Amino acid sequence: MKMKIPFSFGLARPLSVLMACTLLLGSCSNDDNAPMNPVSQPDPQPQPDPDPVSSGITFALKTTGGDETEFIINEPSLETGMLSADGKGIEQTGWRFYYPVGKTLFASGYSDDNQCAGYTADEKGEIVKKGEFIFENSLEMFGADEAAETLLAMEIPRVGFANRRLHFVDANTVNVSKIVGTRIFEDQKDSIVAWPTALQVNGDKLFVPFHKLDAKGFFATVSPDSAFVAVYDYPNVGTEPIKIISDARTSNIGVNGATTGMVKTDGGDMYSFSCGATMAGFAPASTKPSGILKIKAGETDFDTDYFFDIEAATNGGKLFWFDYVGGNKAIARILTDDSGPAWSAYGRDVFTQKLVIIDLENQTITDVANVPLHAKRYSSPILVDEGKVYVSIETATAADVFVVDVENATGAKGAEIVGKTVKGFFKL
Amino acid sequence: MYKKVFLLALFFFIGFSIFGQTAISGTVVDEAGSPLLGATVLLQNSVIGAVTGADGSFKISRAPIGDHLLECTSLGYTTKVVPVTVQEGNEVRLSIRLLRSAEELDEMVVVGTSKAEQLKEQGFSVAVLETATVKNTNLDINQLLKTVSGVNIRESGGLGSGFDLSLNGLSGNQIRYFIDGVPMERFGSSLTLNNFPPNLVERIEVFKGVVPTTLGADALGGAINITTAYRGKSFLDVSYAYGSFNTHIASVNGQYADKGKGHFFKVSSFYNHSDNDYLMRDVPVFDLELGNNLGTIDIDRFHDDYSSAMVTLEAGVFDKKWADGASIMLTGALNRKNYQHPDNNILRVFGGFRTEGESYLGRINYSKTFHKLHIKAYALLGKVRESVIDTSAFKYNWAGDFIKRDDDDPKGELLERRSFLKLDDIVANSQLTMGYRFNDYGSLGLTLNQNRLKRTGDDIVDPLNRVFEAPNTINKNVVGLSYTYKNIVKGIEITPFLKGYRFKGSITSEGIDGTLTTSAPRFEDVGYGAAIAYARSPKLSFKTSYELAYRIPEAFEILGDGIYITPNPGLGPEQSDNFNFGIRYDTKNNNFGLDAETNLFYRNSKNFIRFNPLGPFGEFENLNNVRSVGAEAALLLRYRRLLRLSTNLTYQEITDQTAFDEGLPNINFKSKVPNIPYLFGNAQLGIVPFKPNEKNELSLFWNLRFVQEFFLIWENLGDPNQKNVIPKQFIQDFRVQYTMKEGKYNLALAVNNVFDQLAFDNFSIQRPGRSFNIKLSYFIH
């Protein structure tokens, strides 16, 4: 059997380098990761989005074993039974990012799997691929316009000074309409580049919170004690941000592997979360508390009157992830113990994350009842369906769907996941 | 013939007059164990010898005391030289097995024997490809190896392309390769198997799962040994082939040997080139600015040419008092390979990406038999540079269109930043093999092998690429000890063996803050096994063998890549329980020959090394267990020299035996591992329709290669209607060969993939369609 290298989050370029070496040394061939869908027929005709007939929920299931193959599957209910790829689902040729824009689910490949496909439900409610495009460096940060017609996807070169190429992708045709190259922020003298942690459109502005990283590619957070956001015009995004705002009350916004460093409420306010923990990839760790900042609707500066210190709050700790669930509330994960070694929050050795509901306006944290402490390495944006949120919860020995009642902050164990995790739930 | 017998009789007579004499007796048999009548057995450089009788037996009554080389010849068989030690009063008994020679065979013969080590009599599961009869055809080594049951080779393109050989389910670096017993590890990309034209190769031995101790390496799943030696003979072999895709393959292989003075000079060389511009069908074209899909086209590959060349010079002596053989060898080899696309992805199209390799090796060899002790040793020093060159600022698509990147865009074609990475390896490898024969029944073998690699990396374009910037060294020692018990009368041979592995490394890695840390991983393991052969009759024989085998991790698996792949000094070896059982039935009369063989194999492999990510970083860990169970069958039918049909079929079931994945149940536990062919086979038919006289001959060959469709991803997972498959291959080749003057001149024509089938060894990676090839060769000895 040949050696397998499963691509996993954050491992794009290094394996390419290694591959390049092994290409010629012939010591390991990685054709397991052959990144192509056999259906390569382009569809030049834009198709109107059909209304979904199926009321089911589509989800991206990562299996266990081998190279952890992922499948896009549709099931009528996630509340009971088992979620399995046995005999169903569209197989993916490698690790994928999943990002929904309206009724289109984008599945974007990794490393040398440089292809992004769009899926939707056809008239019969079956999930079909409706188009694809290729990219250069992996697309690692995603967002959408407010009309849910355009996917924003950004290539983030890992080492050195290079443009972060923002792709505008038509969700109907799955065609790229334009690419804008921007550095977001860089300082060649001090060897600093920007790593974006959200692409949040709000009115005629695009907000891009970012980490400041060492350009040498070590993921060293060189300014861990401030939050930074680049602000661009939208949709006419320029090569330079119109301004960069910062706030010293907390650390860099967002974490590696989440696209929701900054979220927008129904009213147009924006909130961002900052973590700062070593085990979430901060090196060095921030001396500032993990917390939530706010940018008021229509404004382009942090609200100086608002700071939600999560570590000081009841039920608090260091935030590792959050996403907006409506009604000025967020669902979030908090590290109940943040003393682990570097990047260990992304592993499956420590299970110390708890699920909470945060009232952003009233600044309260409520633990979601009945959900065990767990681990999580990557999440697509969450699906809120009639006040319910589906989350995949992985403990040391089990992976299950939990259905969270946001209003009451309670979880109920739903279907059992036959696999490692569900990376995202979608309604197509 | 009569003349020969007469001369022998004369030599016999003279032989009587020599003092201090003892008898040498024995039998000469053919591959099938049938006695050979009229074979001559002669002490080299003497006039002492004998001729075998109807029962294949011979007796040299008065052989002088001392060490001799006994030369055994028979018309239609390859001459064999056997070292013998004659002692006062101790009659030497020998069993000599001769292989059919070029003139007698229409087609390459796969026989379970190795001339050099007389492995036929041992219980190892081994296939031997005698290239004598095929070296003048247009086949390459990979094509030859594909005809061995249990072997499957997956190629990613044309000449020089990446390939992955699997042997009974294990593959890649789990199989080790040798030239004349020297492990080819880290010899560079110019000296991989597929570079060697068959004209340079005398024999290929394929050891399945259980590897004799004389091949000193950590072979988890088996070993392939190429033999090039033509000892003590002068010859010249020149060949040139030209074919589709502007393919040129040339080789010059010659030796001058002076038997009187006992010295020789040898040259082996090859040159390979191909544009590899074969047609790609239905490849997607993406626009260069935005990456949108514009549709599919059929187009010739335009950046895939490959060139390689090698020269080996060897000078030495043979049949000296102080050495049976001693020589110095110098090898220089170069290659340059353009890539049309990565080996696993056709969506990314290259117009500049390439790799280059250069290898320089120096080696000294020595062998000597002191009475009952046989010693063979070599020491090798090599400098190998492999460069990965991704410096193009242009971006290509399948239509051949290209654009230049913006000046501030550092992207290469494959890598995130343009790069010219040089990896410099210094290899130092030596081996001492000793064999001691106690008596006719028992012999002891000891092999000591040392293999050291020092690697340095330097990227002359991208200063931020730190791959192997700090030099790293790895030391491997393999010790093999074996005992062979052999009873010719009872037809039994048993070889138990022990192998010790020692690994020592010195690994320097750069931390986040730029500090260098050095770690020194080390481990020791002991493997063992045995090979048993039992010949129930000359026609029916049984073999079984077992080995607990190891593969020591590769440098990059332990060392990481200097940044995202963190070093794992605690990484352990992969290990495998390898078991074979084979039955062979071989019969023939004057007209018909039948050779049927079946083997069962079982590989229970543990601690497969797999990459385990953690955030943007990760390391290689021992994570997977895999079991491979299968059966292979081969059948050879022969009618005189006019018709020869050989077929084989392999079925293997490779299952994932990893119960848990990071604490969660592995849903694929006990499932068939995907993306590996599980049913494949070959058929070859050779006929001689025209033979104007004894020396000239026309041969026609038809070859069929079959590989059953297999899945890219686990069979039971996903919608069955939407699964990615690697389609069934049913590829037929046709060859015509005309041989003149007993092989002195050869003309061969080949049509490969006659029906121009779309063929894939790997998912979505097309292989060449129909191609033509003509080859001229000249051989004199």
C-alpha cells in the first residue's frame, strides 16, 4: 500500500514542497490525492437556481480512516439515526473547505487539489455539481455579499510578501468574475504580513480582520496584543484598504480555520472575537483578554464603548470560535482550559471546548446544556434553521450531531456521525 | 559436438597425470530438474573435465587440490560457473542447474531461479527475468516487470515518468531496489529502474516479501535486484531504438576481458530521450486570468520531454590468487525532466517546471573464495544532486496559452514561491557478504551492510525555503545471518535467517524563533524468517517462506520539511509479517512444455507511516495497519520452439486493519483499501512463423495487459453512480523481431497499445496512446 498524505487544514504549501521533492525522488507518490472530479464538463450556460424540492439538510461528512474522505450528503432529518456515507453522497477528492452562498455550496480544494466546485439542489432535490473553477494558491478565507449572489474567496500565500488574491465568484454560474490582489497589510522592514480571518461585507464596505504574522511563514503572531481590521470599499474593492483600524483591548481577531472572525447582525452591527491562546495557534500568546469587539452599523471604527471581556465574564474563558445565530446572539466555543501546547486546540488529544450562547448586546454567556466538552478543528458557517442550530460535536470516543435550541441554550443529541466530523450543515 | 567430446577425452587423459587429486561428481539438470545429457563440466583454465551421461551425472575423478571454478556448458543453455574447493580425500558433490539460453528461447523466461545465488533451490518466492532473449526487443524494464505475477506498475506518463511498483500489495519505498546486490537507495532519479535499457541488464530477480540476507536493506515488501555482470567474457552490445514521440533509446555495453592476464575493462552506457508529446484527450482548459472552465480539448502534451544518460566504467581483475574478482567502478548519470503537470493533477498545467538529477558514484568490489569461505565486499561513495526548478513566471493552460505574472507575484507554477531547490546527498554504502560451506548440506551466510546519507538543501531562488538547510544525516545498518541446509537427495532446502536493523540519525531543525535544535533518533529492531523448499519430484515442488520485515523511515518522514512538517524523532519503522506459499508443476517432453505455478501470499503490515496534521503543522506518525492477502497463478505452455503462451493472473485483497482513527472507530476497518489495483494479469503469445535456417529467425509477439477497474475512494462509500473510478485497462502490444546470425544482428518493431485505448494507471492521469518503435541491435561475443 502506498503512503497516504491526507491533506488537512493549513497544510497546503508545505506538502507541495515536499511533493516537489518526492516527485523526482520517486519515493512516495501521492496519486491518492488526485484532485479532479471526473465530471469535468463545463456548463457555460448560467442556470437559474431551482427551488429546492427537498426539505432535507445537506452536510459535509468527513469519514475516519485512510485519508478521511469527505462526502456531500443530503438527509431529510438529522435528529435521529446515523449520518453515514455508506452508499450515498458525492465523494470529494481531498480535504475541502465548505462555504454556502445562498443555495450554492462551494467546496474548495486544498494544496495541489486546486479546484473549487459549486453544488446545488436540482428540481428533484438532488445535489448536483453546477460548475467549477481552478485557483493558484489555496483559497483559505471565504465570505459572501449581502445578496448571497457572490462568493468572496481569498488565496493567502503563506510565506513571504505576496498579494492575497480576492476572488469574486458568481454563485449562479460558479464563474470567477474578477480577482483583486491586495496585501491587506504588510511591513517588509519588520517582515510582517497579514492573515485574514473573515471577509465580512456590510453595506458598501468590506471588513477584513487579520492576524499579523511573521512573513517567514512560521505563523508567529508578531503583534498579539491588538485587534486589526482592514476596511475596503465594496464591491469596488481596491488593492489597498481605505483604512486599517486597530484596538488594543484584545488580541488579533479570529483564529486559523474559521471564517467567522467577524459577523454581522440583522441590524447591521458587527462583532468580532479574539482568542489569543497558545493552543489556538498564537505565538506568543496575547497578554490581552479574549473578548468581543463591536463596529456599529454604518461605521468603520470599533465601538469604544463596547468590549465584552469573555475571560472576565461568568461562564467565560478564551473564545475559540463563534458564529451569528440571529437575535443579536452568537453560538460560540470556549476553551475551558487554555493551557495546552501550541496548536493543540486543533488536535484530538484535548477535549476542553464547551458550547455556549452569547448574548452580544447584553453581554452574557450561557452554557448550552447537555452538550459534552469536545474538540473542534474546523467549522463551516453554521446553519440556523427555525431557531435550531446543528452542530457536530466530537468527543474522545464519539461524534454526534447536536441540535441546539438557541433560545433556551439547550442541546439535544441528534443523529450519530459515522465518521470523524460533519464539517458543515447547509440548506440548498 | 563430437570434437568437443574428443577434446574432453583428451583433457581427461592428461588430467590423470596431476598429483594430489580428489574426485568431483554430481548431476547437471535443467530448470525443471530434469537430467541433462551431454553437458560438459570443465575446471576453468584447465583441461580437466567430464561429460554427463543420460542420468545427468558426471564424475571428474582426479581434480587437483585447491579452489577452482567449474564451468558447465551445454548446447542451448547458459554457461554456468560454480566455485568449488577440492580437498584431499574429500569428494565434492555438486548439483548444477542450467538455464536455457537465448538461442533456445522465443521469449523471456520467468523461472523461479537465480543463477548467482542458486536461489532456485531455496524456498524464497522469487521470479527471475532472464533478459537475454528480450534485450533486443523494444521493451523497457517496467514492461518486463509487469509480466511478473504479483507485480503491478502504475505510471504517470511516458518515458521517465513517475511510477509506483507494487509487489503483492506493498509498494513505493516498501520495495527496495538493487543493482548487482547494491541497494539503489538515494542513487538519484537518473538511476531508477525505468532508465535502464534491457540491454544493460542480464537478469532481474524479484523477491516477493521475503528477501535473502545477501540483499542488505530494509525491504518491507520485497526487493528487486538487477544483475549486469558478464564475468570474464569479451562482448559488445550496441542498440538504438527510435519511436513515436521522438523517442530515442541507445545503449552501448561492452567488455574486454583478457582471460590470460585476468583483467577486464567494461563500459555500460545509455541515453534516453523522449518528447512524450502524446495526445491528451478531453483535458479541461481554464482561462489564465480567472481560472474559469472554458471546455475541454484534445491536445498533444507540450512540456513533458525527458532525457537521461549514464556511463559506467569498470576496470578490474579476475581469477587472481588474491581475488576471484576485484574492480573499480565509476558511474556518472544525468537526467532532466520537464513536467506537463504534477503527477497527480492535470488541472495545473506547467510550461517551465522541471527537475534535474545528477549522480556520481564510485565503487570498489572484491570477491574471493578461501577454501570453504566465500567473501564478497563492496564499498560505495556517491554524490547525488536533485534539483526542483520552479522558476517560471509564466502561467500555462492546456491550450498552450500563457501569460506572464505581475512582477510582484512570487508564485511559481507549482509552489507558492518560485524556487530552485537543490538537494545534495552524500551516500556512503558498504557491504561485506561471507558464505561458509560446512559440507554438502550446510552453509552459513553473513551480510553486514552500512548505509549512510547526509543531506543538505539549498534554495538558490527562494531564501525563505529552509528545506534541509541544516545538514542531516541518517545511518542505517543491516546485519543478516542465514543458515542453509540442503539435501539434494531428499529435495529439501531450508534457510532460516535473522536480520538486525540499526538506525541512527542526526536531525537538525529550525524552530519558530530561528533556533536550531538537533536530535538524534535511534532504534534497533530484529527481523527474522525462513524459506523452505521441497521438491517432491522433479515435476512437483513446494515452497514456503516467512519474514518479519521492516522499513526504516525515510529521511523526510523523520526530518520533516524544515517548516510545516515537523520532525518526529520518535517515528518508528513500518513492519510486516510476510508469508508465501507456492506450488509448481513443471513437465515437458520433446514437443510440449507446461509450467504451472501458483502462490499464495499474506502480508500483515503494521505501523504504516502517515502524515498527521495539527493546525497548519503536522508530522509523520505510525498510524495505519494494512493486510494484504492474495493469490497469483502463472501458466506457461510451449510447443517446440514455435509457440509459447504464458499467462498470469493476480488477485489481492488489501484491507485496512486500523480499528481506530484518533480514538474514533475507523469506518473503513476491514474494508478494501481503495486506489490500488486488485485484479490484474498478462498474456503473451510468441510464435516463430519463419525460420529460414538455424541462425536466422522471425518471431511475432502479442502481449495483453489487463487491470480491472478500481475505485479511487472506498468502495462502499458514496453514491455508487457518482464514484470516481480508474477504468479497466485492456492494453495490447504487438511486436515483430528478426534475428540474424544467432543474434548478432537484430531488428525489432513494436506497436504498443495497438488499439489506442485510453489508459489510466492513476486517477485522471492519461498514459500514452498507440505508439510505434523500431530497434536495431548488434551483439558480438
